[in-house]
Amino acid sequence: MAGGASRESWAFTVGGERLVLRRDPPGHVIESSRRREFALIEAAAAAGVPVPRVRWCEDDSAVLGTAFFVMDFVPGETIGRRILRDPALAPARAALPEQLAGAAARIHAMPLGALGAEPAAVASPAAAELERYESIYRAIAPDPHPALELGLRWLAARAPRRARQALVHGDFRLGNVIVGPEGLRAVIDWELAHTGDPMEDLGWLCVRSWRFGAEPPVAGLCERERLFAAYERAGGGPVDPAVVRWWEAFGNLKWAVICIMQAQTFLGGVKNVELASLGRRVAEVELELLDLMEE
Amino acid sequence: MQDRPTALELLAAVREFLEADVVPALGGRRRFHALVAANVLGIVERELRSEEEALAAEWRRLAALLGDEGPAPAGTAALRAAVRGLTAALADRIRAGEADAGPFAAAVRAHVRWAVVEKLRVAKGG
């Protein structure tokens, strides 16, 4: 199945049932656990988040080369660019802002225990996440990036000091949701879920790269105010737009670091042209970060 | 001295073949990767077309910003190494807080924006 530079998803049919197998491509540098993702999707279903039904998880990499799990196939569109442009999905685009806000509110109400053995909560998830991505960047970047250094200083000086602790999806955006004409069918790709500030998911949804060329700031779908109001109505708790703005700026820094990580995977020997090309996407994210710092 | 077509002309021929013949004939993930491959060749074409002038311009700006006296390095490889070294020095000074405020901060921001736009010109064209 297309999409997703860091995991593979394979659709297949057995006994008339359409299923999806999700696994790590062998040799990948971004480590995460399929068992944990399997358990999270089960907990999300229990919390009322639309997700595919998960069936079976295999930890033994001897079976298929790497660990994997199997879930139901959910038909629909996942490519962000098409969700924003396909005429057949116009009703979905009208409904998605409220549906995404509702799904986010339900995710943020999930029990933290669903994450398994997570590090203890910290006073400032913002400072902690910034530190995490700075150390990844320091460990892997093959080139100096003055724009990211400016971003790191700017973000550190403005990191929100306190936050409500919640379960955060960590990659909540078009591309990681399945959409039918009526709207949101499933939230997928839970591998980056963690304990954090729920505003992180709202900020990430506003990152320019996830607008796929469309104008409106929230996922290319709507203005920020509409998302925030819908999130509060759905029981997600009060939204401070300045905090979401910080997470949006941080999201650009994080996406730049992820692009560098993907390019590093290529440089480490995984010969994939998409991973290679991501090294040259860093510049557009750096420019957006510089623009956000000017505001 | 190599015969025509030049390296740039050969790259353009392969890119146009990918765009016109390969991409439309493929579907799914392979089509997407063929599109990415064509875009990557476009990046290489733009970089090769202007690399030495771009590096020389970046070196002049960095040397002025960081007060680095001396003649410009000759040749693409020496320029690349010098620009890399000065950019690393700039990154270290930003990290040390020297560009947090004041006139140096403004000059650094202007340079960094210029350098990012220069990277984008190659990465995206236009």
C-alpha cells in the first residue's frame, strides 16, 4: 500500500476477509514496537476513537523478517493531497474538522496505561519533547543547520512551562487517517503515541506540510478557531491558541529532524529514493520555521 | 573533455523519460517512487547548473558575517569545504546564544533566510 516511508502496510484477503499486515521494513533506524501499537489501537477502540479492528500481533521476527500485526482493512482515502482535492470527498472535507477534533478529544481522554511502560510524566512536556528532538538532531545530522539552531533557541525560550498530561497520538494529520465520502473512518499510524501535552496533536495538525498545498491552516481544511471550538465542545478541554502555536512551530522543527532521520536511513544503506529525497525537503520546513519565528 | 550531450543534457533526458513514459505506465507505490525519482533528477540538474556560483556567493556572505578575512577558496571542492566549515561555525555561535539578540542576531537571521531560500531554489525550483 502506498504512503508511509517508515513502515510497510500490506493488504491481503483470507477466507473472504480483507486484512492489512503492518511491519517494519528490515534495516530501518526508527525503532518502535508493533506490539505496543497493536495494544494502543485496541485501547483507542475502547475509548470510542474510530480505528481499524486489530486481529493478531507477531513479535517473533523469524516469521516474516520483522515483527508485524494484522488488522481489518478499512476502505477509503489516506493520501492527504487527494482528501483535499477529490470532488467525491467534498462532504468529508465539510465534516472532517469536527470529526478530527472529536477524535483528538477522545484520544486525549484515553488512559495513560494504554502506552505500556512509559517514562513518568514531566512538568513541561514541551521542554522534554524539544530536548528529545534536539538530541536526535545532534546525534544524526550530517550537516550544520543554522536555521534549526535558531529554531531550537527560539523554541526553548518560549516553551510552555506546564501542561495537562494526556495520551498524545504523536502523528495526528491527514495521511494518517482513512477518509470516506462521509468523513473520518479511522485514525491509523499510532507508532509515535506518547505521554504529553494534548495541544501537541492540535499544533501538529496545523503544520504547513500537512496542508498539502491547500490554504486553510488546519490540515488544509479550516481556520484554527473552528478546530479549537469543536475540540472544546467535544470535551477536549480548554485550548490556549498561543500554546498550540508553539506546538505548531515545534512541529516544523520536529518534521525537519524526521526528514533528516529519513535521509540518514538512506545514507545508512537503505536504498529508497523517497527516503533520499526527504533530505532535500528540510529547506522548505526550515523556511516555514523562520516565518513562524517572525510572527 | 567529454562529448555532447553534457551531463545536464543527459540528466534532463532521463528525467523527461521518467515523466513522459515511466510514470504514466505505473501505478501505486512504484508510480509514486518514479515521480520522486524524476523530481530528484530535477534537483540535481538545478544544483549542477549553478553550484560553483552559489557556493562562491554563500562563502562571501558567510565570510562577511563571521569576519573571516582572506581570499576566496578556488574550485568547487575547496569552496564547498570552506562553506561547510563556516556554516558549522555559525551554527555553533547560534547554539552558544550569540545570535539571541542585537545587531549580530539580525544579520544572522538575514543570512540564514538567504541560505535557506537558496537551498529551496535547488530543491523546488523557481
